Amino acid sequence: MLLARPQTTVILAMSADGKLADAARSPARFGSAADKHHLEAQVAAADAVLFGAATLRAYGTTLPITSPALLTHRQAQGKAPQPWHIVCSAAGNLDPNWRFFQQPVPRWLLTTPTGAQSWTVGAAFDRIVVNPLQSAADWVSVFQQLPAWGIAQLAVLGGGELVATLVAAGLVDELQLTLCPLLLGGKTAPTPMDGVGFPAAIAPQLELLSVQTVAQEVFLRYQVRHPPATH
Ligand SMILES: NC(=O)c1ccc[n+]([C@@H]2O[C@H](COP(=O)([O-])OP(=O)(O)OC[C@H]3O[C@@H](n4cnc5c(N)ncnc54)[C@H](OP(=O)(O)O)[C@@H]3O)[C@@H](O)[C@H]2O)c1
């Protein structure tokens, strides 16, 4: 029997040529106020958000919920004001001076045994989850631990390297992409899914759930079609 794991949604904004950021991997600040509100609403709907260390390195911060309406809604549902913010870093090489570590959000670190050597549970991290993070099975086992900690809804905020791992492990259910009106280019610029990629014949297939246009941006929602379980 398959053990439960969280319902997992990836939320990203990309340029019209499919880049998450410029080739210098600067923080992506090209989304509109409507896109920021959309992202904050997805964060508010989650029990935890997960992001890669390079995303945190780019911004130095995470996105706390500040909208009074969203905070009230979470309170009415009996949820904590902010979801868990989980940073994934194999190396554990994170700068404790980043503003992230002063933000009013609960923080977890997902890391390897080597990465965990640099950190203890305390002011920086409320929980440290240790796993080899080497195979798809490792990732499945991490995700299967999450419901026991009250994480039924997980929002993945990037970047492309982490998303590639999760898609390859069959752990992503939904993809929300905001198509933004600019062209970034650059061979090395991150995309929604980097990693080694899939041959087209076995590429994961998506089902378009909705399309919404707001001013110059297009909000796309896809469901990831999972192959039927084999017994
Ligand atoms: N437009 C958007 O919506 C959006 C959203 C997010 C990010 N971005 C942009 O995307 C860029 C960052 O994305 P990225 O693809 O370079 O990196 P990323 O996925 O954010 O982070 C990569 C890092 O995360 C850890 N990691 C990821 N997958 C792992 C795995 N399978 N096992 C163990 N550790 C893993 C590793 O950390 P360690 O190196 O510490 O071991 C790795 O170097 C930035 O430029 C950011 O601005 C844009």
C-alpha cells in the first residue's frame, strides 16, 4: 500500500521564453503585484513551503504571509499564522546572517548527514530533517514523513533544480506557472525544471486545469498526470 504524502503544488513565475531568472541568477522580481498576491495566497493555503538553497541564496529571504485577510483565514481554520518554511540544502552551507533567519516564520532544514553537521535545532531551525537525498526513494521517504508533522498541503517555491528532483520522483501533483511579459534568454538561466531532463517519449504529461489572464500575465494551472501504480 502507498503511504500518504502531502498534496504538492509547484508555484513559479517565468518569462515568456521560459526562464525563472536571468543568467546571473538574480532574484526574480519581474512578476506583477497580482502575481505576488497569487503566490502569497498559495503560501497561505499550504501547511509548509519548500525551496532549494539556491533560491534562498538569491533572495536572502522567504515570503511571509502579510495579507490580513489571508492571516484571518488561516486563524479561522485553526492554523498557525505562517506555514513551515523548509529550505533544502544538501551541503548545509547557509549564511546565518541572511535576513531569512530573522523573518517571523518557523524554519526547517532538509539536509544530508554531512549538511546537518553545521546546524543544531535552535534559533535558526525549529526542525532538521536528515536524509541522504540521493535517490527518488529517499525523496519519497522524506515526503511520507511529512503528514505525521501535520503537513497535508505542500507548496514548492523553486527553483528548477529542486523541482526537477521532485518531478522525477513522482512527487508533484500540480504546477502553477505565471507567464510574465518579458524575455530573459541566457543558456544558463534557470527554468521551471532543470536537472537532466526526460526523453520526450517518457516525459511527464500535464493536464491543463485553468488559464486566467490578468493584465499582461497569464496564470496557468496544470495537473501532473501520474502513471497508474503498478502492483
Ligand atoms: N521565478 C520564480 O518563480 C523563481 C522561483 C524560485 C527561484 N527562482 C530563481 O531560480 C534560481 C535558483 O534556482 P536553482 O534551480 O538554481 O536552484 P534551487 O533548486 O533553488 O536550489 C538548488 C540547491 O538546493 C539544494 N537542492 C536542490 N535539489 C536538491 C536535491 N535533489 N538534493 C539535495 N539538495 C538539493 C542544493 O543545495 P546546496 O547547494 O546547498 O547543497 C542545490 O544546490 C534563482 O535565480 C532564483 O532567483 C525563481
